[in-house]
Amino acid sequence: MAEAALTALFFADYVIIEEQTHKKSAIGLFDRFMSSQFPISFPPWCIFAGVTNLEGDHSFALNLVSEQDEVVVAMNG
């Protein structure tokens, strides 16, 4: 089997999944978020990731890291 590869990674305001076709629509794409003060609470947003060459169920982790290599947000799923 070919090695798994990340094909897409988007931040979006919403991800809509069509019930019949399972097509996905990412609404309000963005690639950064900034603030003049910390801590701060951002409105809810989504992360859409596309991965190829995987079969079955898998667990994933995503860490958002600052420029100083500090983990700012850690997510598992």
C-alpha cells in the first residue's frame, strides 16, 4: 500500500457535508488568526483535513504551534 499523505488542510468558519453525496463545502476559508491580546476566545471554527491512502479507522492528533515552538492548541480525534 502507498504511504498516507496529507492532501489538504483548511481552517474555515463552517464545513457543510451534503447528506446524500457526502460532498463537503468549506465556507469562509482562512489561513491565520491574530489577536492584540492573550488569552482570547475566538468564535467556533472548523479544521478540514484531507488524507489519502488510508483504510479503516484511525486516530489523529493536530497541534497548533507558536513561532517559539510552544503548543498553543492540541486536538485529538
